[in-house]
Amino acid sequence: MSSLAVRKVESRRDLKKFVKVPFSVHRDHPEWVPPLIIDRMNFLNRSKNPYFEHAEVELWIAERDGEPVGRISAQIDQRWDEYRGGNDGQFGFFETVNDPEVASALLDTGCEWLAGQGREKVYGPMDFTTNDEIGIQIDGFEIKPVILENCHQPYFQTLVEGNGFTKAMDLLMWHLEMGKLKKGLEFHPAIHEAAQKSLDEHEITIRGMRRKDLPTEMAKFHEVYNEAWGDNWGFVPITSEEVKFHAQALKMVIDEDWGMIAETADGQVVGAALTLPDINQVLAKMKGRVLPAGWFHYLKERRNIDVVRILALGVKKDFQHTGVAAALYVRHMQTCSPDGVMTGEAGWILETNEPMNRALEGMGGVVNKKFRIYEKTL
């Protein structure tokens, strides 16, 4: 009989093994895109990622006969407790081979640790929060993931639900044919009308983020983000330190044209959008490594990216009636032309977020992927 063991990550060497588990789990998965190992190491570095300042985290690796077959995290976030209430924990970074024994061992380990810390319910997967990669993919398996998006095979859903986890919330990814939007073929006239109203009646302008002053620009985005998303299910405000950390990680990806700030005539920030070129198109060729040839692929292929991900788009509450969101939608349509970007994905969008889902329908969008966050009483 082969031997299965689940052991805690206790060293930098263990952490690197933890980061590399998906490389073996998804070895034969054609749609999976390898993340940069150095980026994942930094994200999980307790002295670098500000998340660890307000959360307690444990990581585990599952090994069968010494070979990695899965991984999981369990975390208790003080800010979740503060803003969401309850006595909850989360699990994340869940990866497993198609083996019920491995999945059960990992999920049981995370749940037992959380119960031992006095937690009464667990949500997940969250890597680490709803501001990061979240959910188990339950639809759209034939489509490659875009930047900052999980990628799973159908058996993940079966294994999680087989361990007593039930649906807490579904998250939608919307596919947009930007070329069609540019030609005005599927863009609902009401969106154009609302956008023009925002520009004419409320003197609101949309501009690109300035890379030379990225910290200040991201602080403006942060201001909008926390207010606009505050009422969303599972949302926990992101700290200024976390914004700086994520901006540093994404500084090579953020594009001045696709990062957008909406301002009044007197310079008040009222809305923002952060859309990212889908660097996964390049990462697929880098195989998780910067050296020896990773940067060559990055520099060569980056200009050929023709997909973007609309990661976040929001408007402050006092201005949500002014058409600012519509103006940001139209700005996306206009921006796709000089860049040659023809396809976009927007999300995640909560299945319960009717205004945003209807707006994306109005832009001719279709849901092409679904992710699910699970819950379980401990």
C-alpha cells in the first residue's frame, strides 16, 4: 500500500515545494498556465505580504510515497472578523490530484486546524481573500484562464462537494468581443447615452493612470475600490499596504491606457477601473521561470497580447447615478482600437450583482466561466 502523508510547511524549502505542487497536479492539463514561481514565493512570504499582519495562516502539502499530490492553506483573518462578523475561517491554495483520499486528507486537515482555533464555519477557496484568486472552477473548462484567475478540472468540484462543502456563492466571468464593441454592433444605446450624460451634465472626465506616479494613482484606485465594493458579499476592504504590495507585483503589467480614473472638474476621484493585459499569454511560454529564457519570452511576446481582463470597475456611491460606470465602459471600447485588443474578460462578478451583470449583457457579453465559493459548518 502506498503511504499518504499531510505535513505542515515549515521552511523555505517546504514553501517552494508548496508553490510547485500545481506543476505536478496540472502536468497533463492543457489549459493550465504556470504562474511565476518567484511571484508566488513573494506572495507567500510572511515578511513581505501585508496580509500576514492581520491573519494567521498555516500551509500543508500532501505527499504520497514522498511525491507531492496536493496542498491547502487555512487562515483566520482578523479583518474578515471585523467587517463580515461571525466566527469564520477560510481555506485556499487548494490543489489535488484526482484522488478522494488526498482531497479528504487535505480538507480535513485544514478544517480540523480551524476548528481547533475556535472557528465555527469555513469558506473557500480564497487565496487569501476575495481580493485574490478565489473559487473552484465549475464551468468553462475548455478556456484558458486569464491573469489572476484559478484553473481547475471538473473533478475538483466533485471532490470538494464530496467532503460536505456546499455552495456559498457563484462568481461569473463575462466574455466580451471588444472588436464588435468598437464597431458598435452589440453596444446598447442606453450605455452610450448614460456615458455622454456623465461627461456633459456632471463634467466628469476619464483619464489613464500615470505610470510615473503609480503609487499615487493606486491610492486613488484604492479609495474607490473600498467604497464601491463595500456592500458586496464576502468583501473585506484592502489596506493601503496591501495595495502597494499588489501594485509592486503588477507594475510590469499595468498599462496606462487600461488603468482608468474618473474625476470631476475639480479633481475629485469618483470612479476607477483596473484592466490588465492578459499576461498569461506570455506566462504559458515561460513555464514558471524568469531564467534562463523567461524574460526573452516576456519581452518578445508582450506586445502580441490581444486579451485583457477587466479586473475591477467601480464608482463611489454618491456618483453611481451619474453615468460614470457607463463612461468607463465606453472608454474600454475606445481603448481597444489602438492596442489591437479584440477580446476581454470581466470578473469575477457575483451572481447576485444584477446591475453589473445586466450592464455586461448590454455590452454583448456572455458568461464563459463560473467559479464557486464553498462553505461548511465545522
